[in-house]
Amino acid sequence: MSEARQLSTPAGATKGAISQLPPGEWPSDPNALPIFLTEPQLAHLLGKTVSTLRRRRRLGQSIPFRIVGRDVLCDREDVLASVRGKSFPRTQEANVARQDDA
């Protein structure tokens, strides 16, 4: 098992626990997530494709990541912070915030 695989699966967690959830679904307990998520795991949780995550990373729009060998890993806390990020009651307010970030 590679070092990245060992880091991404905490003790007691099953390797396929994330893939057993429907795409876009999250576990009820965030601590059930691995400490580091791989690209396929993150894509499954977000309901996106790995290629979408890679494109966002190239454009600088991704969740912070680490590269260990050939594996791209995202820290669980960074993922949760990103998902819990800004929320908006209307699309117009989201568009204004997006323009302010640019």
C-alpha cells in the first residue's frame, strides 16, 4: 500500500465507505471521512468527475491539495471548510461575491 493510500484511510474506516454512498451524498459524521481524500473520493462526494476537479485545479479554483507521489490529496478539514463556505439566498448575491473575488 502506498504512503498516500495509508494516509487517506484512517484506522477503522473501510476503504470503500465513501463509494457506498450515492454520488453527492455525505456521511452524517464528518469524522467518518478519511484524513486525506483522494481525487476519486472527493469527486464522488461532490458529485463531480475527476476531470472537473483537475480542470478547477488548473484554473486555481480548487480546494487546497497536496501531491504525494502521483496522488493528489485534499485534507478533510480543507474540504469541509470549502463545502461549508459561503452560502447565498439568491443567485444575484452569489454573482456579486464571485465578481468581488475576481
